[in-house]
Amino acid sequence: MPENRLFTVNEFADYSRTTKDTLIHYDKIGLLTPALRGENNYRYYSGGQLAVVNVIRIFARTRIVAQRDKRQKRYYDTLVCKRGFGTAK
């Protein structure tokens, strides 16, 4: 993907393997703003912004895994303590 070329939100969604709605959400919350807003208010993204999307995706996955692991540990701790198998560490 050429870094200096601009892509429409639909093209960029395809390249980044995400959805148009996700990109619009990222824009609304200020996480990933388009490289350019056209006079027609269309969003245009640069090829270089693909790396940003990948970093966002990595952080999102890491957070999800961390939350899942925390829930599993809490479940394990509760199970161990209730069954009297010793103290959870």
C-alpha cells in the first residue's frame, strides 16, 4: 500500500481488514482521525495509517486477553477457596 496515496474509508477498511463503521468510530473518539477530510466531508486515509490500525488492533486484543485471563484467575481463585484446596496464590 503506497504511503502517500489517499484511500476512501471503504478502500481503507478493506486494506486494513476492518469495517467502515469501526473507522468512523475511531474517528469519533479521536483514536484514528483521517489524513484528510474532503470538501464533501468524506474521510480519506493514507497508506501510512495502516500501521496505526494494526497497533490499535494489537492493543485491543491484548486488553481482551488480559480481561479474560483476569476473569479466569478470579474464577479459579474462587473455586480453590470454596472447595478448601488451600489458598489461591
